[in-house]
Amino acid sequence: MKYVSFLKLICLGFVFALLATSCVKEGPMGPAGADGSDGQDGMDGEDGNVTCLVCHSGTNMEQKQGQFAMSAHSAGAIAVDYAGAQARCAPCHSHEQFVQTMTLGSVAGNITNPSAWKCSTCHGIHKTFEGVDYALRASDPVTANFNSSVTLDMKGNSNLCAVCHQTRTAGPSITNPDSETFRITNTHWGPHHGPQANVLAGVGFEEIPGSVPYPDAGTAAHLTQASCTGCHMGDFNTGQGGHSFIPSLKACNDCHGTSLDDYNYGGKQTQVHGLLVSLRDKLIDLSVVAGSDEEGYHPVPGTYPTLYAQAYFNWIGLEEDRSQGAHNPKYVVALLMNTIEALNNYQAN
């Protein structure tokens, strides 16, 4: 009997619990309040596909590739065939070496099958994916090879050109200061090929004292008022500019307000060509240089007065700049005239 009474108590407890719960049940919902004011509309973002297709559309890519096929960089014979496999020639003599150097800071070793430059040589992975992000592998000022305390700043995107287009060695005044003689050890001695950045910046050559004043470094008009990309990559027109890298005559004429059919503005290329020939012939007479127009010219290994080595350094560097003075006329003319003047005075004494 006591057991039954206990069960009755439990059942009554459940009943009271249910009654208590029903007492706090919500009543019916009241009428809805007035709607709040509309928020500010968001701005539509630019279609990502449209941004990418500005450059990566089939038509644009084919145009760029067609232009690039016209360039010496595309052929690669001027560099890849000769030194493209050699790790010591990094970063400039093959696609593989350049990419490794730009991304890793060095190359792993000699390359078995080097290839010429291509789109991905200069263009890597985008960082911001905006319309002005060309994913160039370099755009900051470049440390000069001939002197680590000197910085070459071609301005923005043009600094990519300066990575390779600069002197590789220093002249006698840096490597052998105050020495009366200098030994040329081999037929490849000199500032190396393609020193265009040094010519533009007005640094890295042998500034022999003379009657023609040297302009201040970094003051060349084609460095301060123009650029590598502005002159060599202007709007593609009549087989020039764009990714052909052939200097755009239209860009030159637009900048100078002229209508020339060549790059001989003010006759400077004619003047510089004459000075280069005169200096070369003097060096041949002094037995510092040997060769011919057909076979090319090279230095004759031997020990010379330092002035002779300086003169050769200036001549071959400006010859291989290949602009015939157009990159920096005042600087180039000063170098050549002062060098020739110094040789004449040295021989006279």
C-alpha cells in the first residue's frame, strides 16, 4: 500500500509541473512595426573576368606574341647559344637562369637545355590582380654590377631592363686605381655586352679628364623625361614599339616634336659614329685592338699604359651600347672626345 501511495505522489508531481509550464505560455504576437529606412546600396565591383581579359584575351596575346617574335630577345641567338647553359652567366643568358635568379636569388647550376626568353621570363605571378599589375619580375632600382654602392634607377618598369643591360665589370680606375699600367688578360675583357643602363645613367665608364665637361650623373633627358619602355615599347606602329622592343620612331617624333625618318636627332648619331671610328682606329694603331668589320674587333691581350686600357673600355662599351649616342648624347660625346684628346696628348708627350 505504501508503494502505491508513493507512485501517486510522483504522478501528482508531473501534473503540477505541466500545469506550471502552461501558465507561462506566450500569448499571441502583436501587430508588426513599421519598416525601417532602406540602407545605402553597395557599389558593383568590376567583373574579374573583364580585368583579366584586357591582357589575356586571345587576340591581345597573339598580338603581343607576334610583336615579340620580331625582337632579338625572342631569337636568343645573341645570348642563349653562347652562354645560356653556364650558371656563372646568370641571370641574363637564358629564360631558366633569369627566372631562377629573380625568384631565388641564384641559380642551381649549369642548365642542360637552356631556352630563349619568353612571356614568363619577364612576367611572373600577379600580386594585386589589378589592371596595372603586369607581374614584372623586377621593378625596383637595381644595384650596379660594376660597383655595389651605385644604384641604377631607370624608373619603374624600366628597371627590369637594367637587371641585364648594364656593365658586368669595372674599369681600370676602379680595379687598379693609381696604377700606371694595366694588363688586358683576354680577348673578352671589357664592360661586357649591353651596357645601356650605364649609358643612360651616365655612370660606370672611364671619365678621363678633358676639355669637354661631363654632365651630372642621372641627368640624361632619356632618363628623366623618357624611359626604356617609353621609347622601346611605345604603341606598336609600323613594325616598331610594343613587344618588339624596336625603338618607336613615332614615340621619338612625338616627344621631340619632329617628323624625322630615323633616330639621328640633331645629327648626334652621325657625330658619335665618327668619334667611335676615330677612337677605334687610334686603338688599332696603338696595337690595343685587332680585327676587321667583317670579323669583329677585340682587344689584344697585353700590358699597356692604363690610359690605353681606359680608352678601350670606353670604346667597346659605347660601341656595344648600339644607340650611337642616342641614349645619352652629351655624356657619350664627352667620353669620346676627352678620350681621344687624352690619347693625342699622351702620344705627343
